[in-house]
Amino acid sequence: MVYGDVPEIAALERMVNPHPWTETMFLEELRLGSLCRVLTKDSGTITAYLVARLLWDEWHLLAVAVAPANRGLGLARTLVQELIVHATQTAARAVMLEVRASNLPAANLYASLGFVPTGVRKNYYAGSYKAEDAIVMERRIARER
């Protein structure tokens, strides 16, 4: 992801997220040096993205999304696997994330990649009419001895 990608990423974010990040939020993650990855079609159109930030010895998955027309192709899996590899290479202890309690496809994807639930953040996601809990998930990273 580069600064020029941000308008297209923000447009995709608005398409798939009921409470989307703003362009400013994506720009700030780039400025901070967060891990920001995109997948594109041959045409250059962005089909998926991931944003993660290292906090102490844990990578935190902040955002991941796939364009609706490209879902079911394993793009989110590819991006999260890339994050896990990156976490291993940077000697992180774990990768952490929050997922909406109602987002079973995402929770199942994370579980299939070795993430386990570690807690609940009550009313974490604001809703148009009610808040929703987040399930906190963690994938520990094996460290070489």
C-alpha cells in the first residue's frame, strides 16, 4: 500500500464496512509505518487490503477487507497468512485481532489459521441502532530457541 492507494482503499472500505475507516485513518497508519498490504487484479484494481500495527511484541490486525466481487477466493486468508509470516520474521509473540461477534465467516477463517478466542469486548462496535460485542482472538507465534 502506498499513499496513492488510499482513495481506492477508502472507497472499498465504505463499500464493505458499516462503520468505515476514513482516508485520514489509512494515511495515519502509513505514516506510522504500520504493515499495509493490498492485493490487486491484473488491471491494478485493489481487491483486498490488510492493515496491522506492531505494539510491543504483538501484531494487531486492525483492518482487513475483500471486495464483494472477489470474496470466496482466499484473498483474506492470503493476507492474514502473510501477516503471520511477517510476525514470525519480526520475532513477535502473537497476532491479535477483534472480530464482530456476528461475523462468523471471519471468525471461522481466523480459527482455521490458528487464532483462538481470548475474550470479549462488550459493545465494542458502534451500530446504527445497537452496539455489538467483539471477540478478541490471538494466534501465538512460536519462537525459535
